[in-house]
Amino acid sequence: MPAIFCQRQIIAESEVDIDGYPSCLTYLSWTQAAAQAHSAEQGWGAGEYQTIGAAWVVRSHHIEYLRSAAVGESIAIDTWVSNFNKTRCLRKYLIWQPDEDRLLVTAETVWAFIDLAERRPRRIPQEIIDAFTLVPECDEPDLKLFAQDRLQS
């Protein structure tokens, strides 16, 4: 399984505001969906978490919006786990247009692992940590590939 998970989609009419562009909440929902799909791909879908009585909840988000996209355009959401600590992990994202190599959004989320019954932080089991290949900062996708686009925007 690749360390960097890529989810591709076409922007649907239901995902844009009245102005014809995805809202900030839409971009946020795409990051969450990609994180869930990546986890499921690694063998940790919603059912597996429910079986052990645990879940991931958002502790914080940071999103930088660089460009927008419109209905019918193709996007890719790349995501990876940057690190784990006792009860949290840092997950990063790039949302981009593969047809044009245009970067739309960079984001990161600190996810907290909680016990569902107690609603408190819980130590991340080793089998979950082992299911993911960490991508250290030095191995993250090279944003220089998008640098020319960023200079033009």
C-alpha cells in the first residue's frame, strides 16, 4: 500500500456554492473523506474502529486556499500520515488539478484518537500505527512542482 494515498473525483454540482465554486467546507469535507478512504485502504475502516470502541476526531485543521475549481473539473486529493504520538496523529493533504498540475489547497489536520465509551483520548494501538507508512517532511510531495503556478496566481 502506498504511503501517499490519492483520491480522485469530478466536482459535482452539489459541491459548489451559488457562485459556482466549492466552499471552504467542501474542501474540508474532501480532506476528511480522503483520510477515511486512506484509513479503510490500510485495513482500518469505520467497522474496525467500532469493533475496538474507538474513533478519530479532529483536534485542529489548518488549510491554505490557493486557487479554486469549478463544477465538472477533475481534482485529486493526496493525503498521508506525517507522524503519530501517544494519542494523536498529523495528517497532511494536497488538493490539486491533475489535468493542469495546479495546486488548489494545502492542508493538515491533527487527529485525536478517542475511546467512544469514555469520550476521552486513548493510546493509539500499535496495529494501527503499523498499518500506515509515515511520510516524513523530507519525503513529502515536492511543492516546487506547483511553484510556477503559485507565482502566477
